[in-house]
Amino acid sequence: MRYNERNCFSKGGTYKEHVQALVTALPYIHAAFKGDVAIVVADAATKTVQGYLPSSVIDVNYRIGQRINEEDENLRRAFRGEQPDVNLPKELYGVAFNAYAFPIKEGTKIVGVIGFAVPIEDRLQVEQYMATMRDIIQRLHDRVHIVAAQSQQLAATTQEIHVQSEHVRQDAERSNHITEVIKNVSRQTNLLGLNASIEAARAGVHGAGFNIVAQEVRKLLMETSQATTEIDASLRTIQQHITTLQSALAQVNEATTEQAETVQDFSTIIEQLNDLSDQLHSFMKKYN
């Protein structure tokens, strides 16, 4: 970065050799930072600026011979022997930067201070990205827990449905057995009714009433047989539906298992992201 020696260095004054040495070395220090840092050197006795170079983006508007601003607590703390290190917001000078200063001593006496202002926009942006990433990781982590819980609940529900459908299937089989018994009884009763009709016909007039009863019995048996056939068809349909349901439940169970494995893989990825975020955060803290 080009600089004007006439504007950056004091041509007179009675400040000490250490201050003068820093003023002389100021352009070289500035060049070492590639112009990305603003540097000010001030005299402790007069509290005035003896050397100043702005950075490519930071200019706190100091001029040679100017008294240190009352609000510049950073340099005033250095005059008291402290080594302040603060972050200043963008609202003050148009750019956020880290300001730090050191007292210049001859023996134990403070004869001046040197202050630096380093832009922290990039670091702040990285920290913002890190905060956003941590927030995303946390939300993903929460979602994974929700999905995992829902997956477990779905698996339990699927298992319960499977158990209940198996009970229904067994009940349908028992009902089917009962309909078979009813069919056999109907066939036997129908045969008995037929025999009764034959015997009534042989009895002639005396068997007429018995013949009517036999016909009614056969009629009821035919209706029972038809109803039994319909029940049997319904039970077979139910059994088919149950078989289809159990097959679907098996597929759901398989999908639930795969979902659980996916959740586990996703959790591993989140943990890796979290570790990376922590490492990046630790790395950035070195430069705070």
C-alpha cells in the first residue's frame, strides 16, 4: 500500500527513542500485514498521534499530532499499561474490526503505545456460518430423533396389526370349520327330510301332514345351505384379504427396518458434522 511519509510521521516532538523507532518502522510493519491492518503510534506524555497508517478498509481518521480521542478506550487502556483486545462493531467505522494495543516502555516507564486494527468481517462471516451450521445440525438432530421415535412407534403398531390379523385369520379358519359342520348337518338333515317325504308318500292320506313338515324342513335346509355357502365365500374372501394384509405388513416391516438403518446412518453423518463444527469453532477461537 502506498503511503505519504509527510502525513504519517511526526517531524518534531520530544517523545522517546522507542516511539521514534516504531514510527520509523511503521511502513515496514504495515507492509508485513499487506496493508490489511491499520496501525497507530502515540506518545504517552502528550497523548498525541505520532504515526498512523490506515488499512485498505479501515480508517479511524487519526492525523499526526492529533490528541487521542477520549472515546478511544483501547489506546487509553494501553497508556495505563494494559493490553486491550476488543472487537468493534461495523456501526462505528463502517467495518467490523479487532482492535488491540500494547504499551511501549523504556524500562518500566510507559512512553507510548502502538495500536492495531484488523478487519474481522471474514471471521465474523465464518462464525455466522458456523452458528447457522450448528443450528441446522441441531434441527436435523431433533428431526432424526422424531423420525426414529415415529419409526419405533410404526414398528410397534405394525407388529400389533400383524398379531391381530393373525388372530382374525385363526378365527376365520375356525368359522370355516363351523360352516363345514353346518353343511354336513344340512346334508344329513336334507337326507332325513327326503326319506321322511318318501315315507309320508307311502303312508298316503295319513302321512300328508308329516309330508308338509318334511317339505318345510327341506326348504329351511336349502336356505341354510345357501346361507352357509355365502358365509363360506365371505370367509374365504376375508382370508384372502388377511393374507394380502399380512404380506403388506411384512413389506412395511421391512421398510421400517430400512428406515431405522437410514436414521442410524443419518445420525452418524450428523455426529461427523457436529465434530467438524466443533473443530472449526476451536480453530477460529485461536484467532479471536
